[in-house]
Amino acid sequence: MLDTIISWFTVNPLSTLALILSTAGAFLVSGRSHEWRKRGFLIWIVSNFLIGYDYYINSNIPMVLLFLVVYEIANIRGVWSNLDDKFKESVKKIITLEKEL
């Protein structure tokens, strides 16, 4: 049984990496600290890209759209909601200045 699991991991390195990152991200987003949750969402951005790419290779377009569009937008929102308020204000000021120019 263990040989089968190890064999699967070596044959599917992309899926294995996505599994490890997804699990790490899930652990981090359940934390109390904004900083750790932000890191978890950033890790999920990478893992969801890998999963979406793997589905793309296998021509599973509905899952590609789910992971590369829906989940990525949700993760970006998760990162934003866990940023420091001072950083958010500076980004908003930059955006406002660009609109005025």
C-alpha cells in the first residue's frame, strides 16, 4: 500500500506539490493571525494555479475555470481582507492618484 502511494507521488509530482500546498494553505487560513491567514491565501493562489494547470493538461475546462477564475478571485479577496489597514490605504491613494491623472 505504501509503495503504491509513494509511486503515485513520484509519477504525479505536479499533483503532489498542489496537494502539499493546498493542505498548508488550509492550515494557515484557519489561524487567528491576519498575517498567517494572508500567507495561507497566497499559498492557495499558487496551489490553485497548479491544480488548474493540471486540469488544463487533462482538458477539463469546467475545473480549469473553477480553479483559475473563481478560486483565484476568492483567494485574492482573502489576501486583501487580511492586509494591514495602513497598506490598504496606501494602495487606495495610489489608485486614486492614477485616476486623477
